[in-house]
Amino acid sequence: MTSASPHMRQRLLLVYMVAVTVVGAGALALTSAHLTWPTDLSASTVVSVIFLSVFGIVGELRPIWLVRRGQETRTLSLATPAVLALVAVAGPLIAVAVQVSSTLIDDIMDKRRWYKTVFNAAQYAVCVLAAHGIYETLAGDLGGVRSPLAHAQRIGALMLAGLVMIVLNWVLIGIAVSLASGQTLRSTLNTDAGEFIATHVVLLSLGGVAADLAPHGVGALVLLVPPAIAARRFASAGARHAHEASHDSLTGLRNRSELHHALGDALEEAQHVYGQGPGLVLLDLDHFKVFNDTLGHPVGDEILREVARRLEAKVPEGASVHRLGGDEFAVVVAGSAEDARSLAAQLLAGLDDPVRIDDLELLVRASAGVACAPMHGSDVDTLMKNADIALYHAKLERDRISVYAPEYDLNTVERLRLLADLRVAIDKGDLDVVYQPQFQLAGSRVVAVEALARWRHCTRGPIGPDVFIPLAEDSGLIFRLTTVVLDKALAQLALWREAGHDIRMSVNLSARHLSDLGVPQQVALALRRHGVPASSLVLEVTETAILSDPVRADLVIRALRALGVTIAIDDYGTGHASLSYLRRLEVDELKIDRVFVSNIRAADQDMIIVRSTIALALELGLRVVAEGVEDQPTVEALRGYGDVIAQGYHLGGPAPAAEVEQMIIRANGMPALEGLARS
């Protein structure tokens, strides 16, 4: 079936449904022509037939759900024992009437399409009439014989007839499902086949007992009701427990164990269709910890529920959505790698609208990693590993969506090794700190230095900050790294102040620091430990770090400024903040990004941006630092724009403390120790 096109399968399904309907109608007409409704039933048997009919209709409307790996995948109809008993007690016409009536009522209540209802009625008629044919062949000539052997023969014939009825129904439905879905008939019929047959044997036994008791009146049949109710309740409880064990309690999505099952099933179904998946999309929310830490776990839980709803709304039919724990989700989808990537883009787009919780509008972003069988793996574990590697790459490179590539695997292992080495370097104190001077252009004095981390690997040599800083940020190691840099920088500043150099020290903070309310206390302790006044410390943050969580950033910045620490906005112009917005956050210093400063003589637009930004910042009372000053003409141009501080390789590159101290002495002269000692 999988090799046929969807259009061809639809045509075959239509032909099949019409054929079954014609066979069912013809068989029923033929049976009606040769048989008549029974008129020789005793009064007690008539009452029993009515009871069984009602039992059958109610049993069809209130089925028992069979649970397979936490999913309600198949129902056990309590109409089955009633219809089977009616085959023996009242004949095929009444049995068919009860089965078809209960099916029609159920389909109408569930609002199924009319052609499905007609097909269901026809295939049930075929099944019941086939069961009657078996029973009549094996036990029809026994008549009123009441011997134990005859009784056993009748019961055996009825059990075999019931087995034919349920197996035929199973096959007829399986063919329709196979044509509709494109799955092979074998895979369709193999789904929980053993459990299905075993549980139906119980119902057939119940039907045999009902057929045996019916001639004795309805009083005996009533005794079958409590076991039926108990069976349904036990099954419902089992279904509930199975659902809880296989689904995430917070979002209602299927859980990690279900992902393994769903992916395994999809791999088995697609093994004969090369290049058609399944695809696995892993999604992880960006900076979700900030929401939990800032707004509390109840808000975080509501965000996760809303994300789950949006993901379910975006996935195509047949795809499965899972929550793997924390803020990580997974989707299994049929199709190629490009199909899976396209779905990943749709899922991320579904998160573009803000999540509204009470009076808050929260922007939730995510990253996605994609792996697709068979090119990225032909088993569950390999696909999971490679999708996880792709997700890690998307997080690291800020790509948002990344499809697995073999080189990512090597890069991931390499990065993990580098991360382990970085952790060791921090623990052993092997990181160096260099300093870059900042010059007040009006007077050409060094007024501040910026502390910059440097790492010389024991075997690889120098590792650039553009490599190890993002690694530290993504892993959370940035807190320990910044603690080391801050401690070394303040220790050096204390020495310079003791030597009489009255300058400021700038240290960078990451976005993670602005979401940690404990940072102000840590900074205060560091200042106290080194005996450095808070006014001599400048903490640099990027505008994108502030905008990622403005509420928490505002709290942290206010607490730091309350200590007397100066706050600088680094790389200004590369984000989306306005000066007025930054002023509301009460920052003190603005560092204009080198992208604009280094090009002011070559591009009029950059010159206008820099000049206007400096003028407006100075009007707002902000200190201005221009980064990327690489030549003397740029220095002269900046002098004309106002009271500007300059930083760049033309004035002095990052260097060890001893070299920077010589720069300070050359620019500022020998310090006045007495004046600084009194400060």
C-alpha cells in the first residue's frame, strides 16, 4: 500500500468501501429472503432478547478503551457478547438489527461522515451474517437436543462463530485503514494483535454465557451486568494510569518514553521508503530559566502549557508532539529532512506572538535541531543523538534552526573537550587578564581601563575570546569566569590606586548576570574584599542583554547603581534600544560600537550616527566612550564631537598590567600619592 500514490489510495479506498457495502446489503437481502423473524420465542425469551438488545446498544455507546503505550488506540464494544448471544437465541436478522442500530446511533452521535456510517453498518452486517453461517453449519441440526455433548457442541460452535466475527471485522477495518494511511496491511493488523484477540476472547465467553442463560429468563441475564460494569471500570482505571505514565502531567503531551516508541514505529513504517523520514525536531526554549527566576514557576508552567498548545496546533496530522522535560520538546513527523526543517520553521513561527499571562506579554523564543532518517541515522538512539547535536549547534551559533551535519558531531565533541579544559583553567587560575586603556580626548589622559579575559591553552595555544566566551555563556560557566576576571581586575585596580593612579576599571557582564539578583551582593563583597570604592568600578552590559529581560535587568542595574557602581552599555548601536529607553534604566556610560566609529571618515551615514549619538548622550548626562579608534584622523574627528573618551588599538591595545601602567604614566604623568591616599 505504501508504494501507491495518495490519489490512487483514495480511489482504491472508495472502490473497497463500495464493494463491502454492496456485499453487506446483498448478504442481508439474501438472508432476509430465506429467513424470517422468529415467531416461536417464549415470553421469557422475548424479554431476554429485549434485554440483550438494550445491553448491546448501550455497550456500543459505552465501550471499553484499550490502551497501547498510553494511547487510546482501540475499543472493546460490549455489544459483541450481546450480538453473539442473539445469533444463537434470536437468529441473524435480530442480531444484525441490533448491531447495525447501535453502530448507526454511535456514528451519528460522533458526527461521522455518512459514507463511513454506511460502510460500518455494511461490514458489521457481513461479520454477523458470517458468524451465523458458521454457527448454523456446526450446530444448526442439533435442534432441541439437550444432551451434554450437544450443549458443548453448540457452545463451541458459538465461540468459533464469534471468533470469525471479530477477526473478519478486524481485517475489513484494517484494509480500510491501510488504504487510507498508506501503511502496509501487515503493520496495520499487527498493532496490538495479541492483546486485541485475547481481550475479545473474554467478551466471546461472556456472549456464550449469555446465550446459555437467555432461555431461562432475564433474571439470570441481569447477573451479567455487574461483571460488565466492573470490567469497564477496571479498564478505565487502567487506561487512566497508562495515560498518566506515558504523558506529561503539566502539558498533556506525550513524554520521553513515548517519543522512543513513536520514533521506533515511524522508523519501522518508513523503512521501505528511502529519504522519507521520519524526521525528528527537537526544540528548546531560549533563556526560559529567566522567566522562572523572575516571574516564578507558576508563570513558567503557564508558558510551557501555552507553548505545548501552539506546537500541537502547528503539527500536521500524524505527527506526534512530546515534552521531554524542562523546556525541551520534540516532534516526530513523516517526510524528508527538508519537510522536517520546514515544520521546525513553522513551529518557531508559532511562538512569534507574545504569550499573554494576566497583564504581561512575554516573548518566548526557541531553537530547533533537526535529524531525519535514514541519512542522519536509522535507529532511535542515533536520531535522538544527532538531533540533540543539531540543537546544540543552533544554540551555539544563534541559528535558531540547525539540520544535523556530520561536522557538527566533531565540533560538538571538540567543544565539549574545550569546555572541560576551560573549567579546569578557571579552577586552576590559568586564565589571564589584560587591560586596554581608555583616553579622555580632551587632555589625552587615561581615565579608565577595560579588563579582558585571555586564555592560553596548554596544548592549543591562545584561544580567542570569541570562542571561549560564548562557550562559557551557553554552559553557565560564565559566572565563574566573570568572578575570576572581576577579582583579578579589582586586585590590580587596588594596586594601581595604591600607586597613585586614579582611574576606573571596566568589567563585562553577560546577559545571564542581569537575570541573577545575587550579582549585586557578589560585587559588593568583591569591592569590600579589595578595598576599592564602588565609584571606580564600571560594569559593562550589552543592550541586547538588557532587552532580553528588561524587568529583571532593571532590578539588577538599580541594585548595582545603589552600591555606587557605574553601568555602561557596551556595543551600543548593534541592538534595538533607544537612548531614552536606556536613560529610563538609569545607565551612566555609553560605548558606541566600533562598527560605526572605525568608519566615520569613510561613510557619511556612520559619521552622522556617531556624531548625533554623542550629542544626544551628552545632553542626557551620559559619559560617552567611542570604541574602535584605529587612527589619528578618527581621534581628531571625535574631538570635534564633544567630550568623548576613546578606546582602540591606535591609542593602546590590550596588554598586561605592567605595560598598561607605563601607558598611564606616559599619558598622565607620575601620580600624586598624597591626594589619592586621602580620597
